[in-house]
Amino acid sequence: MLYYEIGSPEHDLSAEDLKKGLFEALHQLKDIDKVLAIPPDYTRLPSRAGELTEFTWQYYGDKLTDVLPALGTHTPMTHEQIDHMFGKMPASLIREHDWRNDVVTVGEVPAEFVKEVSEGAVNFTWPAQVNKLLLLGNFDLILSIGQVVPHEVVGMANYNKNVFVGTGGSEGINKSHFVGAAYGMERMMGHADTPVRKIFNYASDNFTTHLPILYVQTVVGLDKTDGKIKTRGLFIGDTYEVFDKAAKLSLQVNFEMLEKPLKKVVVWLDPTEFKSTWLGNKSVYRTRMAIDDDGELIVLAPALKEFGEDKEIDRLIRKYGYFGTPATLKACDENEELRNNLGAAAHLIHGSSEGRFSITYCPGKGEENLTQQEIESVGFKYADIDEVSAKYNPEKLKDGYNRVDGEEIFYISNPAIGLWAFKDRFKY
């Protein structure tokens, strides 16, 4: 059932609009005494999910007993991040998700189905795993809150991905990421109906129908007229329809089709959000269909301090690097540690340009920042952030095309909220 919907490419929803829509949907629910909220973590700050979670607390009060940020493999939120994202909601409600230890397998998607939907790219069962709190908490309502936006692993983020990846376990996360990588990221991004989504939907239809999950989905994008991030839609419901409607709007809001391939792209990684290449490589994922052969991607990353947020993934990235699909698959064949962490392997594939264009990272110069040697050791180029920023000043550039000293460059202030593609390269 769809409880609430509002949105268009022209909408600019305020906090009050979001609160009104959420309350209208929640008012339709009866006999709710215990609530769990599953918002994204701080890496999805522009989603407005923090405010929606705070509004949920305002509506239900003490009936909201637990808030489980959908960390997936991300680092647990700091006290400062919790306060910033969730406002006046008590921090004592926050529960940390441990993707290696806190999960229960609720069912397995058959290998035949996985092989069929991936068109033979992989042939293994997929475990549907969720945090044990969802099963043991005896909740009357589980609110899965988040933003629908183009995504490199599943095609379009959110809906049941928030549950099966955000609160999922190591095997489920690893295998789902690898399905997307093996099938082909460029065949996935910007599409709602993908092999990974079909696997998640199979799991929802067969293993979690007993859980009272209600999805609260936003669509958020950059307004090029004033350079501000604006909320274009809010969709609340408990069926696939809520995701389908949000995904269709997201394609209008977040996807930019270009008439020509880009020779040089400069991406800014906000230091409050991007501290790892695990996240920062969205600059690679979201632009790869737009950049020309022999083109150049320059990533300004002042807070870059690590490759993976998870220590083991960080170690694997450092060891095997971003050297393309053939090298990564060969490493998987020859090394059990990488075969046992297919999510990391998928990320190594995603983060490479396959030699088609160059990727230059410009980290900050603090003691915590990654060094030139570390950047180059994983297959990226390195450049001095001060020198590059002096030429391509993020404070002066506007999103989209810019001309700097007679050179045309394409600037992106936040790669997490968009997808860019040259029209001849995007596969409908």
C-alpha cells in the first residue's frame, strides 16, 4: 500500500513538508506500540533521513525504542555525527550494526535464480541476512528510511537494499556487490530493475513478509539554478510501488545525460562526508559513463585518510589495488582471502577505469591523510591538492561545464547525489 506520495522535478520540500507527509502516513497505522527506525548513516546526510528519523521520534515518543543506522560495512557514527544528523532525538536510541556478528540468515535465494537473473554472470546461492534486532525486537513497525538515487551496486539505491545491505551480513553484502560487478556496473547504474534488485525482491517476497516494514523514501537532487540541494519527493509505503515511484522521479532529478563525452572532470569530496576511497570512489562510479577514452578524472579529497572504512577491507585494497577486472578476478582465483571477501573484490573492480581514463586523487596534507606513495600504490595518480585547487577552485566553479584558462572542464560538487553519462554510452 502507498500511504503517502508527493514529488516532481520542481518540488522543493521543506522540513515542515516532510514532517506533514510522514505524520499523515503514520496516522493511518493502528496499534503501534514499539517502533524501530532504520535510517542511513552520516554518509547519506543529504537524504533528509536524519530529520525524518527525528520526526518519527517526535510522533511516537517512547514508542520509538531503537534506531539502527544502516551502516553496512561503514564505520559507526560518532557522537558529533549523531547529534548533527538526528537533532534533538536522544542519542541513547542509537544501536550499532555489526555486519560480521549481529546478523541472522532468514533464507537463501536459490543459485538457479541468481544465475538466471545475472544472465550467467554468477552461480551461487545468496543469503538474505538482517540484523538480529529486526527479528528479536518484537516491533509493531520497522521504518526503513532513506534516499532513492542511482547506485553502482544495485542500480538505484534504497528500498530493501537498506535492510539486506544496510543491516546485512558479510556474506550477503559481499555476494550482492559481486553480482553487480560481475554483471557489469555500467549495465546497472540508473536502472531500477537489475539482477541485484531482483535478488533483494525475491528475499523480500519470500523471507521477510512477516516483518512490519514501512519504507520512507526521499528523492534529493542538486538545483543547478542556485547550486543548492533540494528535496524533490517523498514516498511512503510497504510495497515495491513506493520504490518504483521514487526511482522514476530520481532518474529525472539525479541523472544527467550529456551530448558529448567529457575530457576532464573535477570532483569535490566534502570533508564531512568523504574520508575513504570506499566512499570517495563514487566520483569514479558515477562519472565513468560520461568520461571520454583517454579522459581525466581529478578528485579533490581534503579529508581522505583511508581506503576502506573496515580495517580488513582497507588491508585488501592496499594489497590488491584498483587495477581492473582481469587483475581482480585473477587475484580472486589465486587468493582465498579475496575470494572470501567478494565485496572488496567488487569494489576494486568498481574503482578502476579499466585503463580507459586516468584517475588522480588529491588528498589533504594532514598527518592522517593518505600519502602520495599510498595513493599511487593502489593504481591511482597523485597530485598536490593546493596546486590543483589553485587552478580548479571549488569555491569558484559551478556544477557542470566551466572554462578555466581556456580549458573546458566539468565540475561536480557531490558525486553521491547524481549520475552522469554520455548518451551513446548509457544502456536503456
